[in-house]
Amino acid sequence: SIEERKAYFRYLESLSLSKSVLWSSRVLGFDEGEKIGIEKGRAEGIVQGRAEGIEQGRANAMREMARTLKAMGKMTIDEIASATGLTPDEISKI
């Protein structure tokens, strides 16, 4: 009957709209999740980069201190190693 057809077409429209809404939500959810993941990764990268930079700076400072102490000639290599945390081999190469 005509009423049944109209009801069927309304059902199909409703089904189509539901699928469209679900698909849109899914796509938006993926986009939002990706954005959050990128931001989190970037933040973790900054923290790791800072930690590595601080460690590199500390190592450079200790090598410079060892170079200065060695040039002064008043300390043994073992004393310089103890003061800087560098190995005697590293200090010998400076």
C-alpha cells in the first residue's frame, strides 16, 4: 500500500541518516584521537629532548672542567676523574 511504501522510505531515510551520523562521529573521533596522539607525542618528545640536552650540557661542562684542571697541572688524572666523573681514558684524550 502507499502508506506502507511511505513508511518504508521513511525507514530507509532514517537508516541512511543513522549511518551517516555514525560515520561522521567515527571520522571525527579518529581525527580527534590523532590530534591528541600527536600532541602527546610532541610533549613527550620535548621532555625527552630537554633531558638529553641537559645531559649533553653536563657532559660538555665536565669535559671543559677536566680540560682546565689538566691544563693547570696541579691534579693527577685520577683526581680529575674523581672530580668530574669522567674516566681516566677520557681525560687522557683531552
